[in-house]
Amino acid sequence: VLRLLSHMGMSKEQMMEIRKQNCMTMKITYYKKPVFIHQGYMQWLWDVDGKRYLDLFAGVATVSVGHCHPKVTAATQRQLKKLWHTTNIYIHPELHEYCDKLASYLPDPLKVIYLTNSGSEANELAMLMARLHTGNFDIITFRGSYHGGSQQTMGLTAKSSCKFPIATSSGCIHTMCPDVFRGPWGGSYCRDSPVQTIRECSCAQGVCIANKHYIEQLEETFATSAPSQIAAFFGEPIQGMGGAVQYPKNYLKEAYKLVRQTGGICIADEVQTGFGRTGSHFWGFQGHDVIPDMVTMAKGIGNGFPVGAVVTTPEIAVSFVKASHFNTFGGNPLACAVASSVLDTIREDSTQQNSLHVGTYLMTQMAKLRDKYEVIGDVRGKGLQIGMEMVKDKGSREPLPPEAMSEILEDVKDTGVLIGKGGVHGQTFRIQPPMCITREDVDFFLAVFNKAISGYTDRK
Ligand SMILES: Cc1ncc(COP(=O)(O)O)c(C=O)c1O
């Protein structure tokens, strides 16, 4: 039985003042009237006044099995009483038990694991390993992608609002994102989703013209912007921060082939799509029928506890012994105990299956709202990795302006639901909830979203 704890701490005014004066964290908050979160349980959050929210954003796609999930909390408490920290200069069972368990979720030859504390750190390590292994330097990512905020990974990231005006990693090349809704090409059968775009095409069964054109763009990048040999290609199976952007079904398969021809390795950033979120598979790359040479993970791996990982092949791992790589916290006993319990919980709670069923239900119902309202341009995703792209009108597909997006986001929050925002122009609402949400939660959200959009449309 959940006991709600009343907030006895600082006032909201004090917190805002401290945020202004002493907190070097992100200064902006998502909302005009910020949310002051105090407690969480599974898919629910409570603010300092005791108001309850349905959390459909999970602390940015991170709380995978549920806030304060009882099984994970119990495992954490057991470990807290036993051993918090030791480093990898010693051998401790939690690390080895966890690596063995995580490796069992990955196909051959992805069996060698490095644990980190965040997604940025994992991607930074992946860049280093790719360069060491191949002896090449250049790395290709998609425009609109986010792969981290460290100096190196900021080079991979291709979203202007996340880039500071400094020298980031050189050798990062950004190619066109094969976005079948917003991009120049797209049609009615391109993507692996229960909902297709509103764009029409005349492709015959088994042929995708959009895919052909996007692959030509990648070839153009190889011909113009990259040296003849590259180190790696980084891609999310579904672009998260970009707004759950999906590529044509065969794109990654063909792109991987081209990358390998240039000596590069293929890296799947599964920071958002891993751990069952896409529903049909445990890993997003499996939905594309590819096997990467390296996979990076974070967020959902620890249900909110700071953990990240790089998984690669024994062959690539060999190159990493050229110097000693030390990481104080990566793979510490507490992190491993949490992450291990998250894996067990995903299996015991059928989290991946829930993601598939509830996510498919959400998208198919949401597609009805897309058909009803001119401003909902696209509904897409897989499992509980979902985007709703907002437009001025369906004809132009021009992005809904930021003020309108904020107005709707605020309204949805005031009615008790937290959702996210993404996209190059901030034009896409994101739904990436704890994967324990139910159909009843979806029905509640649909009613809230319908009301917010109809309110916005009436006011306009
Ligand atoms: C796809 C992807 N990769 C990497 C990162 C970086 O992870 P972290 O914030 O843990 O450093 C993020 C964070 O949002 C992400 O979405």
C-alpha cells in the first residue's frame, strides 16, 4: 500500500530562488508554471501540494519499470546494507553477475560489456573504441539526433539548441535524417509502426522509393563530406529527442552495409529504445533486422539510477587494451544490483509485452485524433516510444509554433498528465512513459489530449 508523504521541505519560492542563484542545472523549466515533484510510484507522480500526475515522460524516457518499483527498491535496499561501493580493481560478484545477465540479452557477437554512469559517457567511450579499432576518425550521425552533452558527444549531436559555440569533437559528420513524415520523401508504407504517415505514395509492394532517396543522400555524404575510410556510424533505432522519428524499414540495413564498406563500425544508440521500450523486441535494432558492432545504453537500464553501458564484440574490445581505462563508479555494486533487478523486473512483469500492447493501443487511438484535428500531423513510433508531430496544417506540414506547443503542453499538465516535447523545431510531443502504464491510463490521456487540442483549436 502506497503511503503518500507530505512535503515538509523548502517552499516553492525558496526552490526557485536557489535555482536562480545556486543551481547550474538547466535554468529553464518545461512549464510556465513549473511542476515541483515530490514523490513517485509506478506511473504516477505527486507534486509538493499532493496533486497527482500521470507520468508519460518518465524523467525523459528513463524510468523503465516504474517509479520506486517495489522489486527494484527492495533489491537496492538489500545492496545498500551490504556494499555501496568498490571499484573494478577488485572483483565483486554484482558486476560479474550483471554482465553475465546483460550479455544473455544480446545476440552474438555482442558479448563484451563496459559499464558507465550515463549515456554521454557510454557514447564517448564508443567513439573512442571505434576510432581505436578502425584506425579511422570520422563518425556519421543523423541530423536532429542527440547523443550526449559532453564535449565529444556534442559533436555527434546534431541539434543546434544543444550545441555550444566551442570546438567539439572534430570528425563528426551529419547526414540527412530519413524522416518519412517531415523529410522530402515519405509515403504510406515506409515505417515499422502501427500507424503510417498521411503522405501518399505509389510504391509497389516491397519497394520503397523514399528509402532509395534517403540512401542516396547517405551515399552523397560519403562522396562529399567523409574521407574514404570512416570510424563509425551512430544511429538510434528510433530517433528519440528528434521526436520519435522513424526511418524507412530497410534504411538501417542498407546504411550498415555502406558503412562497413568504408571500414566503419555500426553503433546503435539504444539509450532510449532499449530494454523493451519498442515492444516488438528487447532492442530497437532487432526491429531493423540488423546486428550492430556496438550498442550503447543508459536511461532505462537503471530505472532512474545512473548507469550506462557499451556492449561490443571481443574483436573490437581487444583494441581497447592499448591503455588502461579507469572509471571509479562504472559498474559499482549498487548500480549493478539496481540494473540487475531492472532486468529481472522487465521479465517478471512482462514489461516489454505491455509496452507492445499498450503502446499499439495508444497509437491507433491517437491516429483517430490525428484524423480529427488539422494540427496533429503525424502519430508514430513503436511500443512506448511514441511521437505526435504537430503542424500548422496538414497540407504544408509546417511545424506548429513554439508558443502553441507550450500552450498545449501546459494545458495537458494542468489536467494531470506529463508528456514530453522534441523535434528539431520543438514541434513533436513525446510519449515515453514508465512501461507499466495501462489501457485505462491511455484512455485518460486521450481524453485529456483531446480536450487540450479542442481547446486550442477553439481559441485560435
Ligand atoms: C539517444 C540518447 N543518447 C545519449 C543520451 C545522453 O545520455 P545522458 O543524458 O545519460 O548523458 C541521451 C540523453 O537524452 C539520448 O537520448
